[in-house]
Amino acid sequence: MAQIFHRSTNTISRVSIFGAAFFVAALIAAGGLFIRSSYVTRVGVPIPQPVPFSHKHHVGDDGLDCRYCHTTVETSPFAGMPPTDTCMHCHSQLFNTSPVLQPVINSAQTNTPIQWNRVYQLPDFVYFDHSIHISKGIGCETCHGRVDQMPLMQKASSLQMEWCLDCHRHPENYVRPRAQVFSMTWQPPPNQSEEGQLLVKNYHIQSLTNCWVCHR
């Protein structure tokens, strides 16, 4: 019986199958890189605001403590946003004629809150509590980055699940003394793992990785 297919057909078939497998693998890898890119996570992208508030100026230059504006960060799941009155403590006297501050002046005069744009937005199915992380020695800078160097606020971390789980699995690598939680300049010691293990024990930190911890 005459041969129907050319001898090269088997080779072409093998190459096609392996090529398809490599193409699918490359597609999956590209998808993984895409969902971690700043285009999706918006890490490092400044978020426009009604007022170009500079953490670099207020925290880095003026030395304001995080708690001066975010008053509920130690007692509530939410860090809290400052009311306009907090801004006016200083700006009723300082730069009170600047056009840049006009939205703040209008807010104070009309008793209408400023509509700030969120920088970090967790999905509705994710539960997060600022106060428990603060009490366990996790610094603001760990998640929010060096805000004292940010002229405009931007995300410093993706807050994707794998990022959070790395800390939950190895808290000793991230915990710091409670007295340094609000410090922007604290540096981990060379023996952070050893010091961290002591803090984990002293602060009764558990390595919580069950789904229900965050998904309630």
C-alpha cells in the first residue's frame, strides 16, 4: 500500500505538539508577569489627589508622626483619614492664601469633606486590620514604603496574596520593636532573623496562614 503521508509528517507533528506546549507555558508565564506588573498592581504610580499633599514635606521635612493624621491606626481596622480641621491646625496660618490649598479652605468653610482618592484598595472579600499589625510590631513602612520620600503618595507594595503570605509565614523577617513601628528610618539589624524570633515570641505572634484569617 502506498504511503499516504510524507515521512516528515511525524517530525512536524512532534514539533507542533512540543511547540504548542511551550507556547502555552510561555503564555502562562507572561500572564504571571503581567498580573505582577505595575500596570496591574499600580505599584510606584503616583495617585492624583484633589490637593497634592506631600508626605515627603510633612513627614520627611516637618517630622509629623503618622498618628497625627491617621488617628485610629492603633485602635481600628482602618488607619483613618484626617478631617479638614487637622489640616487647618497649621494652614489657617501657613500658606493660607496659596491656590494649591484652596480645596482645603473650601472644605473648611463649607464643612464638606475632601474626596481623597484611595491609594490602597483591597477587594471586598479581604479583611485587614491595621491595629493588630501595629500592636504586633509591623511597621508602617513595611507595607507603605518610605512615605517620607514620596512627594505624591503611591503604592509601595502590591498587597497581592503571595506578598502578604510571605510575612505571615515568616513574621520574624519583618517584625520590629514596637517603639519603631512608626519610624521611617529604622533598619533591621544584621541578625534580624534571630532578633525577630525573640520578638515573635514576646509579642505572641502566630504564623496565621489559614484562609479564614483574611477571607471572612
